[in-house]
Amino acid sequence: MLGNDKFTLYVYDGDYGLPSFNVECTKVLLYIAMVKVSVEIKTLNNIKSCAFYTGPCFMHKNLSFGSFGDIVPYLNTLNFDLDVQLSPKQRSEALALSNMVQAKLRGPVEFAFWVDYRNFEEFTRVWFAKALPLPFNILLSRQFKKNTVNLVESMYPNDSCMELVKEYLNSLASECLASLSARLGVSKYFFRDQPSSLDVVVYSYVAPLVKLPFPSNDLSIVVALWPNLVSFINRIDAKFLPELPKESKYIKNEAKLKTSDDEVSYVAISILTVSAISLLWGFAVSKGFISSKLF
């Protein structure tokens, strides 16, 4: 591939053996690992990259794509097709099961990250505060949380009690995991010995429940009820993601997780946030990179 014809992928960082803390980024990272496409991966961990990109952002020539659903079809046109070995019937089944996973696991997983009070205050927010620069660690956390609240409200518009909603979501996840476990059986992957896009989707939603030390994680107990799903996650890790460290890069002592309220003054955060935004704004506008619509 020519130097000006390279693939570039911007993603949010991962931890605890996860390729990324963002499910969409994990999907793309695992897919490109499975189809063995050479991609320059750039982590969104500084002010400049966070100002201009959101993960995932896949770039090739003058084209850019911002979701797994857009990136995969484009890679397929370039003969990087993970489902090439599947029959038309199997492709239809893979699509149906992927849609089921998306419908039944997205809500529970996103809830665990962003809506569950203990998880958000003691883990998710703390991790993002360390993994992303100011002000983006605050701005993106708020945006992700807002998006998840909107998702949950769209699923259960008549229920305002989050504990009750959590029970509904856990029940939905349990039903989905049971179906996936039955479909996988004793096979290596969902279509026997070769991974497919379905395996990518399942891994991306189940792996966070297996790997992350959420303070409140009822679903990790649920996943453990189906050992073949846990083995499935470990199998993919060993074959396609062997270099990922299992220890945390950002939170060294998870037993002593604290909310940022206990460690940092809100006044200091506000001052730093305003200063960072002002500096970023002045630089970007002076260079003509962005318009006032960015913020």
C-alpha cells in the first residue's frame, strides 16, 4: 500500500484487557485484527486529536467513516470481508443474531458504564478523568452519559425508577446471553472454526462484562453461568489480541477507587476546563481549522 493510501483509525483507549472502553471502537479494532488489514491506530488521548475526531474514526484517502456499520461495508469493497466464507443463509443468520445482540445487550452494557450510579461515580468517571485530557474527559463523559440516558428512556419511556429499569435490562441481557450460549455450543466460533462479524459483535458487548471491575456488576455473575461464552472471550483474546495488557494502565489500585469529588476541587476543574477550552479555541480559530460550531 502506498504511503498516501494508508488506513488510519482513531479510537478511545482500552484497559483491563479490553481493546477500547468504547464498544464501537472495540468492534472495529477486533474486525481489522481478524481480517489482518494493516491500519495505523491512533489513540484519542490528547487535546488535538480529541478536538478533531471522535472514536471510532476510520480514514482512507479522502474518506472517513464513524461507525462499525459504515466501516465494515467499506472494507468489504476492498476485499477485507470477514464473512466471505459464509453462505447466504449463514450471512442472514449472522445479521439476525447481530441485531439481537445490539437490541438486547447494548442497553445493559451502556447502563453499566454510564447510568448505574456506583459504576459511574466510582469507576467510569474516574477512568475517563485519567485516560482523556481536560476538558474532553468531562465533556465526553457527560455526552456519553446523556446518550445512554436517552437510549434507556427510549426503551422504557414509562419507567423513571432506575433500579427497576436495571432489573428489566438485566433480564433482557440474561435472555440474550442464554440464546448466544445455546447457539455457540462447543464450537470455537459461532460458525464453527472461522470467526465472523457476529463473533466481533458478541465479543464487543460481552467482554466488558467479563473483564471490567465494575463496583456494581450483576451481569458478570450472569455471564459466568455460561462458561462457553467466557471461554469464547478468552479464545479471541489469545488468538487476535494477545498483546493487550490485562492490568489497568490508569487505575492502579481498583480496591481504592474514589470518585473525583473526593480528590479534586470542582473550582480547580472549572478553572482548568475554561482555560483549556480557551486555549484550544484560540489556536483552532486562528489556524482556520474549526468554526464556532465545534463547541
